[in-house]
Amino acid sequence: MPPVSKTANLTLSALGIKRAPWIAVVLLALTACESENAPPVVLDAPPAATPGATDPEAPNEAQESDDGAPSAGDPDAVGYEPEPGPVGGAHGELDGEDPDPPAAQTPGRRQGPARRIFIRDAEARGAVCNDGSPAAYYARPGVGADRDRWIIFLEGGGGCSTPEECVRRWNPNNTDRMSSRTYPETLALADGLFSDDPTLNPRFRTWTHVFVRYCSSDYYVGNRADRQPACVGGQCPRAPYPADGWYFRGHRIITALLEDLADAPAGAPKLGDAAEVIWAGCSAGSLGAQRTLDAAAEFIQAQAVDREVPVAGLFDAAWRPRNPTREIDQVRATSGAALAMWDGVLDESCAAETDNDPLCLRSDFLEAHLQAPFFVFMDQVDSYILGDAPPATADQETWSFLAQQVRDELAPLPGVFCPQNNWHCATRATPRYYLEDEDGISLSRVFNNWYFELDGPTRYIDETPFPWE
């Protein structure tokens, strides 16, 4: 197990949560990218960016686009109303006893699906999606002793860091990235790190699993009180859309989530009883997890008065090299503009030690300020850097430069998996997470070695020279 984080100099104010001796809480981390072979209830992976469409420096890393150009739209957005959350139990279907039948939770058997849970009193607490609908997560209780071991994953899916990007991001035919109104009641959650195959995943399949849906488009840092107008420069999202504009409440969603998990109903796992926590996520979710890891680890440890609770990060596909064509001040200005639109909350240590430098949004800048241990997966030729073109058809000089920069930045880290597979997100994709090379090396094996302190490599960086065949 990696060393327990040292967080003595952090405060809970980074998460906006007051310390309460009777409450035990843990922060849900990171978001997931979608598996390319995910079950039908899992959202499709976002379309890959085309070369030049995504600026590797902008906070909207892995920016999405919809399948049509923005239109002038109806300024009144007639016909759009976000759906409210449930009016019954605060924890939806997980109130009381576990909903899955005993056979589905027996070690060696397939697990049941994760159940949707809306944030309690989300509107009153400001924990809402872009359109004002209540934020939600999915949870599946663990089995036996693993009930107090947690994998907490923040979903990814791009974002919007300018008003124009938000116009393009809204798609009334698929609102899942900005609204919870069409979220299904259950989620299979059965691939990659969450695989329910006892042969592939004997260590983690019976842990308690929590998957946080991403609907705030702000990389989980937004804390804006008012709404951003939906229309900009005469252009509006495709109707119907929220006439009052967008909320950016990712930070408030995480805060409310922690408070709800601390107040879990009888029969449900309580995060205050956690024995260990993996804080994970992909892409935008990975970026959100990085910015909240230390504050979460401190809060968890504060609840465990007489014991240490290991909290470790698992960051998937969010360690992007800096674009060499842009000056650092330009990068800082772009990130600062996004923070201003979201009223974003940075990692507390990074903000304090750098006078709130907007570069704290970047993984390569933030890393030096994190104290909790973490493992990084980052493909050297992630298709979201230069688009979906395979490396052989992309500009070899550019690929070579970016790949070398990724290798150099990750080389000092004790836990890392850095292949050349043209992958964006792997921890929730069964083929990618478990795929072995000719030497038996896989992301799953290397991560397990690092996390459980097993014999075998804890670092893998593919050093194949460029250009590729």
C-alpha cells in the first residue's frame, strides 16, 4: 500500500466543509471515461477532437463538440424544463438494506448494477448540473470485509471554458453532459477497474463502488453563484435549452456529495468506516480528482481518530504536455479566464504557494504540490492531444516531441503506466485495462503492483523510438 498521505498543512475549507466530530466522510474522486465496449446503460465515449480543435493548454482538455453547428435558437427556449430529483428518500434506491439480491453479491458471482442516487436537496444546496437539474452518482455496496474498501470515480467528458464552447456543448438530443434528467436508474459498471469478472478482477470487484456523473462542465471546480447566459454574440444553443443559462457548480456538487455520503442510511456503507480509498477518474474527472485529492485525504483521516486510512489517487488520461507554440503567460491567461467564468476553486496548497496561479489547473504544475500518493496512466500518443488520427498518419515531428515530453514528465513518478497505444482513458475499459504485452505487462498488473506493494514492476514507460512503423 503506498504511504498514507501527509496532509497536516491542509484545511477542510478547500472543500467548503466544516469539521464535525459526529460525521465521517470521504470525497468521491475522479470520473470516468466511457469504455469502448461498455454496456448499453453506460454513455458512449465522447467524440475525439480533430487536430487543432482542442488546445492542449486550455482547461477544456478533451473538449467535446456536438453533431451540429450552433444556431441562433429560440431566446426563450420554450419547452425546456430540468427534471427535479426524487422527492422520497434522500438516498434513492439505496435507502435501508442493499437493493441487490444476496446471490449477486457473493464472492465469485457476478455483481449487480450500481444504483442512481440524486444529491439530497440539490437545488437548495447549489449542487446542480449546468441546466439546474440535481447532480447524481451511482453506488454499489461492497461485499464482506471489502465493504469498507472504496473505489470512487469521477466521470469525465470534456467541458466548456468559454461561453462559445458552452453553446456548442449543449445537445438537446443528448443532454447527459450538462443535465441529469435522462440518467438511467441503474448503471452496469462492470468494466476495467470495476469489472465483475472474478478471474480478471479478483482484488477490486467486491469493493464498494461509487461513480459520480459529470454534468457541470467545469472539471469539478466551479463555484459560481449566478448563471452564465446561454447565448453569446447572437448565437444560442440548439433549442430547447435552459433560457436562464448555465450553472457551474462542480465544487458544490463534490461538497454536497461528501455530506450525503457521511449521512448514509442504515444498511448502506459509511465512508467514515473506510479502511482504504482509491480516488480515481478519467480525463476531466481525473483533472477534478487531482485538484481535490489532498483535501479529501485530510478529511478522511480527520474522521479516523485512532487509525490511518490510506487514500491514493488513480489519474487516467489527464497529464497533457504543454503546447510548445504557446507562451506560458498565454496559457496562464486562458486558464485564468476559465477560472473566472466558473468562479473556480483550486487545490488549496497549490493556490496558497503560488498566489492562486491559474496554472494550478494543469497536472504538470499541480503535481509538485500534491502530498497524497497517486498513480498515473497517460498514453504518449493520446488521441485527444492531436485528434483521432493514428500516429502513423499524424505529423511525426509533433508526435515525437509530445511523446518525449510525456515520458520526461512522468519519469520521476513512482507509479506510472505510459504506453504508445493511442488510447484516451483505460481504467474503465476492460480490453485496455487488462491487455498484456508479450512480457505479460498490463495496466492492471502494474497498478496492482504499485497499490498493493507486490513484487513486479510499478512503472512502465514505453521507450520505443520514433517514428513508428
